[in-house]
Amino acid sequence: MAEPAFWNDQNAAREVIDEANTIKQWSEPWNDLQSRVTSLAEMVDLLEMEEDPEMLAEVQSEAGSIGPKLEDLQLRMMLQGPDDARDALVTIHPGAGGTESQDWAEMLLRMYQRWAERHGFEVELLDYQEGEEAGIKDATVEIRGQYAYGYLKAERGVHRLVRISPFDSNARRHTSFASVFVYPVVDDNIEIEVRDEDIEMDVYRASGAGGQHVNKTSSAVRLRHVPTGIVVACQQERSQHKNRATAMKMLKAALYQRALEEQEKEKAKLESTKTDIAFGSQIRSYVFQPYTMVNDHRTELKIPDVQKVMDGDVDPFIQAYLREYGAEHVA
């Protein structure tokens, strides 16, 4: 059955509005920056004709503030992928190693939550599976904000931790791994076919932070997509129906990302993200002892202040990644 004409008109109008908003998001910052640079040049011309200490101080202050704005716009030039402007789903899995790796996975979860807060993004914890002693077995968080996926796609991969384990009575140094997968949140405009017969659903009692309903009702939902083996879970809401709806959104996002990765492999433009959570596959190493250092193995950027990074300051790594790899996707 053909769609009603008014439905097509609504879709067309929405596409036009979205395109207009995208153009506005780009044009307004550039126009503002151009106006500020023009004013700055005029003040410099005046200073060449006559000294003015107050104007000189204003010029120096304005020049110092324009630099970061220009750098931010240059980075945004690297975010022109079809999904870069979307919200992001971040899923974190610990590698082998039991409690130590599970604790490391929770540390990464906190790091990305703090990063999102720094940028004023909205954060919603969709799934949280506690470890037996400490840490997490799995966690999924949705981060909503402009270009959230475009920035966080730089974090996709295996993260390696080296430290003296607080869980080792002999105070030995341990190496742990955790994987971070990042998916763009798929909206209703993108059709991802998910057949009911391809889905297996389990319900269970929620765990972790979640209010009085936790562990009292089987409201949490886990979905398994049989053809691909993809598993998602949600326990955020009290309602099993709402959790299933959110889990379906997560599943569609994962399937969409999977389709993109298959296209990327065919074109040989991006490396696969499905790597083993072990030695040799990490994108970044975080060393707490015997020295402190965070080393990104893709860009070779090294930052000695590991605590600052763990507190959410991962922008230098994201920026370095975009400068090195983002330009490949700019027409």
C-alpha cells in the first residue's frame, strides 16, 4: 500500500528542516568568528596609527579567545560523516581477568560519564550488570548531545590498564583489558528491519542502582538477535514494555553499526572494531605503576597525567584521532 501524500509531505518537510538546522549550525559559528576577526583586524590597524594600552589589552584578550574557537571549528570539519551528528550508545565489556578487568570496565564507564558531563551532554545509564566482587560485567550508556557519536567513535576499541591491583594481597602489577563499542543512535527516519522471529527475549530482575523496584519484579529485558548473535539489555525503567522498547532501539543501533562496518570493510577504509580483548589489539594503554602515562597507540599521543584522563579529560586523544583519521572522510 502506498503511503498517503500527506505522510510523504511531512517526511519531506522534516528533511528540509533538518538540513536547514544543519546549515545553521555551521554558518552561525563561522559568521560570528569572521565578524570577530574583522573587528580584531580593525583594532590592530588603529593601534598601528596610535598607541592605546586599553585597546592593546582588548586585542590580546580577543586573539586568545578566537584561537580555541577556530580550532573547535576545524575539528568539526572532520565530523562530516553521515552519523557524526547523532547521539551515541557506548557499551563497555571487561576482558578476561575477573574482578580486576571488571573494575577496569567500571573505571572506563565513569571516565566517559565525566567526559559527557564536561561537555554538557545528557547521560542515561541503560544497562548495568554488577560484578560479583567489584566493577561491572557489562554496561551501556546513552550520551545525547551534538556530535556525541562523531567524537566518541574515536574511543571504539580495546583499552589496556597496567597497575598494582588493589585486589591482589601480594600487591603485584596486573594488566587488564576492556572493550568499548560505540554506536550511533538510530532515529525513526532510518529503517532497520528486525523480524520478530529473529529475536529471542529474556526477562529478569534488575540489578544495581535503580530504585525500590530493583530485584523485586522481572522488568529488565534482554534481546538476542539470532542471525547476528547481537545481545542487548535494558533495565532502566520499571516497565518491562518500556525496557523492551529501549532495548529494540539499542538493537537497531547495533545492527545499523554492523551494516556500516561491513560496508567499510568492503571499501577497506576503516579497520574492523571487532578485535580480541587482549594483548596486541589495544588502541590505548593506561599505566598507573611504575610510572603514570596514557599512550594512544594509533596517534602516539602520550599524556603523563593519568588521573586527569580518568576524570574525563579525553579530548586530546579524540582531537588527535580526528586530525589523523577524520580528514580521510572530508570531501
